[in-house]
Amino acid sequence: MKNKLIQMKKIGSTLLGLLLTLVTYSQNESGVEFTHGTWEEVKALAKQENKSIFIDCYTVWCGPCKMLSKDIFPQEEVGRIFNQHFINYKVDMEKGEGILLKEKFKVAAFPTLVWVDANGDELHKSVGAPKADELIAIAQLVIDGKGLADLERQYTSTPDDTVLMSTYLKALANAYEKAKIQEVLAPYFKKNKGKKLLEDYNYQLIKTYLQDVQSPAFTWFDKHQQAFIAKYGEEEVKQKLYQSYLSYGHAFVSRKKGETVVDHEGFSDYTKLLNKRAVEGREKIVAFVKENIFRSTNQWDDFISKVKSNIELGYHGKPNSFLYYNWAKAIEKGKGAEIKHYQQAATWLEDAFKASQWPLQHNIVYLNEKLNLLELAKTDDETFEAEKKRVDAFKQQVKETSNSK
């Protein structure tokens, strides 16, 4: 009898194991199946199965990345096309091989979706979190051989086709390929210059894509801005000028092989250029770039001082909860912060809580984050417990309000 019971238990365990296997298989079948392993192993598998590779380039802190994983990738219609045509691979861009892949594929924003062939050569890239139908449409472009790499080949063979160039520029913009866009525009504006830039098509190219403020086309645009203002409006033209100069300034801070690199000499020359051209809002531009440099290089005393100075000067307008939160998290996630820096970060999270216009249940996250920073700041037990009780009271208030509805 005892042996029979043991045998029945073994059979039950086996059946349970099979059931769990089937459940897992069913779940994978209903959505995108992601392969695990090293980059070389993934490429080898792609060659073996004669498929291209889809890479979900994400970070753990990226909200849209989480949305893709939770709401889009599990959908059956998405899984059907991706599992049939691609080896699917998720990579955290801030860990392990992800750091090198981030540089290889020039990933500058998250989420970035990359398609490559089995050799690792890029076929297509798209930045952002598309809806299911949009994602399927992008994947179909790759399957049909109409991705970014194919557009580049077509454009290279017929560079005078402005319709094709417009399509190519749009795809490059979706891929966040800022430098490549400037390369495409340079020869076009070499042929179309001077007063031709005032034409509608050329102005739209300037407004939408031109970011190289030292290029001849942009220089002419800036020098003759009054002519553009007369035709297209003051607010639009001045906003384009300001945003382009600011974006160009931020480019002096970059990441190479996982390390932050600041071109101090280039930035110094750039400030001189801003003064030479008498760029409107140049003091604000310089202040914002310096704030970014201090944050990126973990110079927390300078960073905090610059943020406060920029607030006093009105450069940040009335700071919102998003700004306060990001300033605080920069210190928490950075390196070399001291107790006084964590204290300031905790204060900014309190400011974020007070500034937020969202309902209380969503704002408690700022106070939870504040508790973490108070621990890093080695706050005394009495102060910490008082703050914890406050947070618990808010949570109870939310719970009671929810139950009363």
C-alpha cells in the first residue's frame, strides 16, 4: 500500500510538471518569446534558424519599456509575427553586454527597438513604445526588406530624390539618428542655399531636422531670422533657434564605453560662438548645459548650486514634480554623493509631492522615495519614524477613500 502511494505521488508530480510545462508553453505562445544567452549565442541561433534578430533595448527604470513588456509583447498577434520571423532578445542597456550593445547600436533613448541580421548588422531601429498595430507594421517593414538600412541604400543611389530623402529623414528621426540626419542634410543644403532656404519645403527641413548650428544652412537661417519671422512667425522661428542651440550644447556631454565624457574645450568654444552670434537666451542655454555636466559627472555640490541658481533666475519656470523627482533621483543613482547631498535630494522629493497635481494615491510614491533617501542621509530615528508614520497615514487615507466609494 505504501509503495502504491509513493508511486501515485510520483505520477502526480510528473503530471503536475507536465501541466506546468504546458502552461509555460501556452503563455509563451500567446506573446513574444524572448531568447536568453550571450550576444554570440543569439547570433549563432539566428544563423541556425535563418532568422533576423529583434532586440528590445531597455533599462529597469524606463516606464515605457515596462509598458511594452506588460501590455504589448504578451499580445498574441504580436507574438505570432515576432516568433515566426525573429530571434527575440531583451537586453538591459546598463548591465553586462548591454553596455557595449548600447554603444554599438547608438542607443540614446529608451525604449529603443533594433532589428539586425544574423551577423549583427543593423536592419532597422525605432525609438519609443509603439502600440501593437504600430509595432507589427514596423516589423513588417523589416520582413519586407524596407527597413532603415534598405532606405539608406536607396537614398545613396538616388540622393536627388527629395521624396525618398523625406522618407529616409523621417525614418532616421524615428531611430533617433541625429548625427546621420545632419549628414544627409549637408549635401542637400550645399545645393539649396541662400534665399532658397526661405522656400516652404526647405524651411520645413530646417525646422524639423536641422540641428547642426555651425552648418552653413543654419548659420544663414540664424543671420536672416527676421526674414523667416516675417514669413513663418516669431514664436516658431525663435523656438527653433533656441532649442537647436540648447540641443547642440548638450551634445558636449556623451557616453563612451559606459563612461561619461565631457568635451570641455568644445563647450568653451561653443560659449564664445553663442556670444559672437548674440544668441537670444544664451545665458540660459549655458546654465542648462552646465547643470547637465555637473549631474553627469557626479559633481553634486556644483549640481545642487546650479539647480538652485537656475530656479532663482527663473530658467526652470515654476519647477514641477517631474523636475524635482529627476533632480533627486540623479543624486540617488549617481556616484560619490554624501549625506548633505542625500538630504537635498530628500527635500526635492518633498517638493515634488507638494507640487504634483496628481491624486494622492499616485503622489505617495514621492514620499516612499523620500524615505529611501532619508535612510541614505542617515536621518535620526525619531525624524525617520515620524516621516514613516506620515506616509502610513496617507496610505490609510487613500484606502479609506477607496473603500467608501
